[in-house]
Amino acid sequence: MKLGVCYYPEHWPKSWWQRDALRMKELGIDYVRIGEFAWSRIEPKRDDFHFEWLDEAMDILHQAGLKIILGTPTATPPKWLMDEYPAIAAVDENGRTRGFGSRRHYSFSSSDYWRESRRIVEILAQRYGTHPGLVGWQTDNEYGCHDTTLSWGAEDLRAYKDWLRFHYQSAEQLNEAWGAVFWSMELNDFEDVVLPNGTVTEPNPAARLDFWRFSSDQVARYDQMQCEIIRQYSPDRWITHNFMGFVSDFDHFKLAENIDIASWDSYPIGFVEKFPFSQDERVRWAETSHPDIAPFHHDLYRAVGRGRFLIMEQQPGPVNWAPWNPVPKPGMVRLWTIEALAHGAELVSYFRWRQAHFAQEQNHAGLNLPQSDSLSPGGQEAEQVARDIDSLRQAVGDISSVAKAPVALLFDYHSHWATVIQPQGQDFRYEELAFRWYEAVRRLGQDVDFVPPGASLEGYALVLVPCLINVKPEMLAALSKATGKVLYGPRSGSKDLHLKIADALPPGPLQQLTGNRIIQSSSLRPGLSDPVSGETSGAAVRWREYVETSATILSRFANGDPALTEKNGHHYLACWPNEALLNEVMSHVTEKAGLETIKLPDHVRLRRHGSCVYAFNYGPDEWHLPQDAEPVMGSRILKAQDFAIWKSRT
């Protein structure tokens, strides 16, 4: 693994650039990302290009021995362009224009913006595509950030109609798919289509889901356009995009078909405020983050990148954008970096080299203090990490190999959209359910691979399917061929492609694997629960299903109805489990899968990588390593906010 940093030469005097580049190398940094927000400096007016500063910056960085990642600047269309084409701006669901003055102020469906994006990307790729210091490209910046995947303007409606024509061919087929006979919603022509917002009450859920699919496809197509241009003019350089944490508004697996390697922006403490944790949990993890937030995304984006991923932005201290922005406890920046290595990251790039002293992100820490060459506390930890990596290589050799995990978690963006559109219970959140299942199995010491729907599941001892709303034929085939145990969660197989109730009732196609038939479902408001007992015990909260089954019943609800069933290794959990039930169910299925487990405290996690086992302690209590562990880094008593590494016995 290598270290990198995000650098903004346009923010600093030219007289600083040479010194900054040399100090980066001295710190142990090898990669530097630049340019992703620089459009107004590159082209301050139409066709008035100012390349000299970027030419000089890239040459200085290259001469210092740094490898350059160049971002396309399309996340920030400049003011002159917005004035020329005001329709570039996105429109929110309430019809308000999301205009100039921050970033990501464009619609993915704007034909004007497609043309202008193509133009600027081609100009940059032609000029810098073969620069000797350039090793990779980042397309745009953080697609979907600030709720920018969906836009509700005239350009979006135009493109949506075209998408529907392609997928349905006729208004009759569209009406049938959408169940438009309900409430007299039938259309005579594609020109009759309206956006699914601004309705008196709930809009047609099938129309809403199609609009979300369309919007996701628009993001992928826009990215594909940029990638095709870059590959034409910049051969032999890799392409990535920096995804975000807990942003599931578009299908990352589909977009990743365009790129060579996935990357994501890791802000573990900021995401504590973004995720629907309880107040007690938010206080508990406020200064360290929850020990599964960063790993959840490491494992997800390793799958998105088909085995390869980077951290393009790593939190180096307090951020500026969350409701509260505490300083990380000492040791956490170092821990997060080594943890990324343990999950297979090829690069960890810190955001940013020097803290800005102006504009929106002036309260966001960097590796250096504002207007200074003095390392921040996070910069000092990054300096230590560079020494740690060198020491680890000397101790164990190869630290780059990633083995297949014993547990697979099937992650489905379309199920997230479906449950947002029709939650049926206000607190049914797909992302949260998937995260809690991941957390529970990791607390048993397990490594996890994320798997897209329809991919092969062979070779995994245990497959987790927290919720798979629509089971397509290729998904059913993969699940049927799974060689290990499988655990399905609530609402799996409950709807068809257009959000209609599955034929023959839920779990639809999964009936043949599970032996179950769901007669009705109940969403449980806070304060309601249904006890579960049997081979696993606890309670159903939020969601409870009423099951007819020919499978073996392992646990029952209070009235005797099936809660957990099993048929030929396929388990079905007919509820949203509380923590006690979820932990018991995970213990049960891991045991049945033949996996060796270790019950970890809530603040400690393990990860196997290459020939080593890594332990990470988010604190506050110490943790004693297993008796047979002989650390090559760290000590047998693992202190809070620290890590230890030992060679695996297997």
C-alpha cells in the first residue's frame, strides 16, 4: 500500500509548490490528486485557457518523484457557463433550482452540460494525457453527494421519457408495468409522462422506481462518456471515481463497469452523524467512529472495484460538514490508515495537504495547519504510518494480497431504492439492515466480501442476504448454486421488477429454496416488539412477517408462528431482529457453516490480510490478543486506539 494526499496548488502561492512537493516525499507520500475543482482557473472565460499554472504544478510534482492523479473538473461548472446555460442546474423535488455557489450544481440529464463536459474533458485529456507524471484519472468528484443523483427539471423529464420509450416501446406496456389502471393513471402516449413528484399523495411507486433506475443510469452514462474520452487520449493510465459513504442513490456496481479501480472518501467520524445510530451510540463513537463504518465501505468498494480499491480522501482530523465535528482521539488517523491496508486498499490519500483558511471547508483539517508548514496532529500520525508500512514490509514481506473471505454479503442498490419508495414502516432502512448484519458477523471475528446480485456465490461458507426485494432469474440461479449456508432477511423476494407483490406471494422465486410463503407483514412502531424463542431468542422489532412453511422451524414468535426457518441450508429470518436475536442468529448460522468464531467486544475487530491477522481497538478498554498470537507490530495487550498484527497460523 502507498500513501497519497489531495493538493490544491491553485490555493497557494507558486513559491510554496516546490517546498510542498519535497515535504510530501519526505513525509512518505507517493501519490497526489489535483485539479478536480479547478475549472474556473483553467478556463476563467469561454475559450480563454490558462494552462500555465497547471503545467508548472504538474511538472514540479513529477520532478519531486510524486505520481499524479488528475481529476476532471466537472463537479464545479463555473459561473460563466451557468450564465450561458442556466438549464444546466439541477432542480430539487420541490421544484427549486439548485444553483451556482457551491458544487455539484448540475443535472446529469442536461444536454448542454454533457456537451460542455465532453469538451473540457477532451481538452484536458489531450493536453495532459501522456504527461510523464500522470498515472491515473479521477472522473468528476463524489457523484450523488449532497443528494444530487435525482433531479426534477424539464431536461430530466425529457431524458426520462426517452428512457421509458427505450424500455417499454409502447404506452400500453408502460401502463401494464406501472399498474396505471389504479386511480385512473393510464397514459395514451409517452409525451403524457410526468415526473413522479408534486402529487397530492404518494406517487405511483412503479413510476418512482423507474425514475430512480433512469437517474442511476444517467450517472453511469455520464461517467462512461468521460472514461471513453480519457482512454482515447490517455492510454495506459487507470481511471477511478471517488464514491461516498452511505450514498446508495445510484448503482455503484453498474458505474464501476466504466472504471479500472474503485475509490471512496473515508470520513469515519463524519459518517457517525450520517448513519441512523441511537443517541447513545453516537456519543459512544463520536471521537473514534463506529468500528464497522470504514470497514463496511472498504469491503463494499473492494467488490465495486472487482477486487481493487483506493481511499481517495482519508479524514485526517475534524471535518466541517457534519452536525458536530469532534477531533479524532489520538491514534485514530493511524488506525484508520492501517485498517484500510488490512482490507486491501492499494492507496490511502489524505484530504488534504494543508488546511484551507478560507471558504466552505476552512474548518476541515489537513496534514498541515492553515497557511503553515507545520504538521497537524493528523499529519504527524500520517508520518508515523509511513514508517509503520516500511516496518511491516520488512517483518512479513508482501502486504498486498487479499484472500477470499468465508462470508459473502449480497448488497443490492435497487432494494435500497425500493424500500425508500415504499418503506411500509417509517424506520425500515435497507442500508441500516445491511450494516447491522455486517456488524453482527464481524463481531464474531469474520471477514466479509460484498457481492453484487447475480454474481457467483460458490466457495463461500456463509452467504448473507439482508434484503433482496426483487429476485431476478440470474440472482435465483446464483443463490441456488451457493455451496454454503444462506441466510435471507425480511422482505426478500417480496416484489417483482415493477414493485408489484410477487406472484404466489412473497418470497416469490425464493419459495422453492426456503419453503416459505408470506401471508402478511406487520411494521412495528417504536415500542412494539414480538418475542422470539427456540434455537435463537430475542425479539422482532420494526418488521414481522406471518409465514406458512414446509421448512424446518428453528425459532418461533410468541404465537407459535415461524420466525426462523431452514430448508437444505437456506435459512429465512422473518423479521427485523433486535440486537439479541441478530447476534444469536449469526452465531447459529456461522456454526452451521463450520466457521471458527471469536466473540469480540463491541470496540475490537479482526481482519485477515495476506499472511497476517490484524486487530483494531476503537477503545476505550484494552484487549488481550489470543494466546497463540505473536505480534510483529504492536503488543499482546492492545491499548485503545491502537492496532496489533501477528502472523496467521493457518
